[in-house]
Amino acid sequence: MMKVIMNILTESIDKMWPMLTIFLVVIAVVRIAAIKNNNEKLIFYKEFTNLLFIIYILLLYELLTRAELNTVRGYNLVPFTEMFRYQIGSSSFYLNVIGNIAIFIPFGYLISTYIKPKRILPILIVSVISSSTVEFVQLCIGRSFDIDDIILNSLGAIIGFLVYVALNAIKKYLPGIFGKDIIYNILCLIILAIMILYLLSRMGVNII
């Protein structure tokens, strides 16, 4: 099942790489110009995290509006009706239940790094509003509105928040060097290099 999910994600990236490339370049250039013009301090890993969030939202849109993932029409307003319709362990269960949870875990983590909440309520409110908007749009474009998807998405966001809390707690017990920006900057530079190499490969430019 993981292979199916990865295939869907890869297909989405392959389809969206032109837009992702444009967004990467334009947003990065505008942000660098703003930092220089306003004499702001550049903290690379924070800027990179914000950029990742934008890319994630674009991919989330593509994944949640794929026709093959939204074959049901209409709406379901009764909680737990749809999620219990799938047999546990089946491909439909992993795709529609586990998948709806997993896809919002990065959402919960990324918005937590931005909001820095002390309680879970802000994350829950943002995730419910965001997921409800997705479901409403899906209904308007001839697909489905499912209250279960909102519940599962919100659960995924809560898990993402808990990951954020756990990582912050672990960070306190790590050696001092892991609290320095340079470590996170290097890690983000490595991720950025991988992303650029992948996008270049989609353009047909092979550097390696």
C-alpha cells in the first residue's frame, strides 16, 4: 500500500514540477530581495521551512483533488460512517483512512513551527477550517464532502503537532551544537540540493 501512495505522490510531483519550479524561484528571489532591502537577518532554515510549507500546500491541493481519489459524489454528514465502511487492512482502508491521516501530519507539524502554539486548540481549529474548505471545494467541483475526511485530517494534524512537541522536548536534551542554526541550515541545504537535482532531472537536465 505504501508503494501505491508513493506512486501517487510521485505522479503528482511529476505533473506539478513546472509550477513548483516557478514558485521555488519566484518566492525565493522575492524573499531574498525583501530581506536585503529591509536589512533583515537571514535565518536560512526558517525561510526554507516556510517555502516547504507552500510547496506542501500545492502538493496537497493536487493530491486531494485527483479524480481517481475522489470517485464518490455527494456528501456524508454522519461521523464515522465512511471510515468504518472499509475493511481494516484493505487497500481502501489504507488509502482512505490511513492516507487521510498521514497526509495532514506534515500540515500539523509545519503550522506548529509557524504558530508555535502552547496548546493543541489552535492547531485543531486551523486544521478543521482547512480540511472543511477542501471538502467544500470538492463538493463544488462535483466530488464529495465527507465529515469523516475532516475528522481524519484533523487527527493527522494533531499527530503533527505532537511530533512538533516531541522534537522540541528532545532538543532540550541534545548537545548544545544541535541548538545552533548552522546545523539546521546545513540540513536544509542538503534537502534543497536534492530538490533542485530532482527538478532538473524532470527538465531533462542530468548533472550526475
